[in-house]
Amino acid sequence: DQLRQGTCRPIILALSNKISICAGDIVTMKCDGVACPFNVRMRPAIPVSTALLSKAGFHTQDALRRLKSEERCHHSGRFHTSQTLSVVGGNLPCKNLITCVTPTYSNKYESAAVNALDKIIVNILTSAVESKCRSVALCGLFNTIVADGYDHSVAIHIALKSLRKFLEKYGKKLDHIILFAL
């Protein structure tokens, strides 16, 4: 629709060249930061998150455990959707492991899902920049919301739009963003 209406934003190759899509084993990805989905109890949301945490080793798991006890909501004992925690990558080939609470979906709260998808991308990239990461890989961020019935192509569109807005503003702070297809 946007193409027909002439409302598409112009392509900025310098930004487009910073985004890659790939498949493979994210556990072996060599980059500064890897972001993976967790649920509101800050437990791995998908098997890849479990694999990353397992490969990272005891010290990373222990650091995450301590950080979780400090950062969780004191009223509910849970974490907020789009909240991120960054820990050292440990035995992973990445410098940082960025855990993020991914959204769930309900038809009743569709606009909340859109906002949460946008916010999760911004929070992950902000966490990466704050951790001095120049490259970051994102994996499985839409799995829970799509499993709940949200349209996968819309979720990807929202993520790419959020990536672009972030890169337009802070593009000099990141060299590469890799979207992992699971």
C-alpha cells in the first residue's frame, strides 16, 4: 500500500548495508552482542535461548541470576515486556548476551503488541550500544507473538521499521545488525 501511495521512505544504502538476515547456529555467531527471547519470569522462551545460556556457562548464568534478583518487579516478581538484561557472553563467541522479555499476543490488545515489538527492538539496540557492542544478532524475537496468532510478516515489518528508525538516529554507534531466521 505504501508503495502505491508514494509514502515509502527513500532507501539509505548506508543503513541498509548494516542489516543482514541469515540462518545457522546462533550459538557460534561471532559478534559483540546476541539478543535472545525470555518470558516474563526471565526464563528462556525458546530452545535457542536455552542453548545460548547453556553454552555461555556457569559464570554467565550466575551473573544473570544475580541481575534478575535485582531487576525484577518487586510487586509481581516478574519482568516487564521489552525489558532487557545484558550479561557477559562467557563461553559464547560474543561479548554480551542480551536477554529480552518478548511480548505475547491477544486480539484484544493488538496495539499493545505493536508497541511492544517496536520497544523490544529499541531496548535491545540501546542495551547493545550501552554495552559498547558494534554488532548485534537478534534471534527468535517474534516466535512467541507469532505462536499466539500474530501475523509473522507484520511482525517483521514492525521490526525492520524500528531498526531503521534506530539506525537513522544512532547509526554511527552500530556497524551491523544480524536477524537470525530460526
